[in-house]
Amino acid sequence: MQSVVLSSCRPQGCSFCRVIPEIDIWRAANLLLKRYGDKALEESAARADELAAQDDYNGATVWRRIADAVGQLANQIPPGPLQYPRHFAATLTRICASNAICGVKLL
């Protein structure tokens, strides 16, 4: 009778990719902004490019996610209503004038 031995170790050739939690991506992005300031996006993109050049595509993907988070954290546009160009606002006003239920308030 043969005994079956189960091993918790994965074979060396396994391509299992551990998923980095989203909170860790945002933590890394925050640290990059604190360390590099305005250059944080460039630094994260450079790191992604370095890893891709070394054929570490999983690492490059993680650093692209970090670069995206850096871009969102560094966004200086305040939230709020969009500021439409004047010609767009004039066109929208003409359209809404013919439609009493439009409900769009233009600034």
C-alpha cells in the first residue's frame, strides 16, 4: 500500500501571483508622495518600466497600480461642478430653453 504525502509547498514552476491588497497600493502611493513630492508619479512609472524591462510583469503591474493611485492622490482639481466652456454653456442654454424640464443650472 502506498502512502500519499501532501505538501503545502508549491512547485518551483508555479506561476501563482499573490494579489496586493488595494490598501497597500494606496499606502505605497502616499509614501511616494511624501518622499518624492511632485516627482512621485515619475518615480513610480520609472520603477514599473524597470521591472517590465527585467521581465517582471507582475511587479510592473503592481507599480502601475501604484502610479495610478499617485496620480489620483496628487490630483489638485477640487471636486464640484464642472466648469464648461462658454460656447458649450450657450448651446446647452438654447437646448434647455426649448425644454422646460431640463433642470440644468448653468453658472
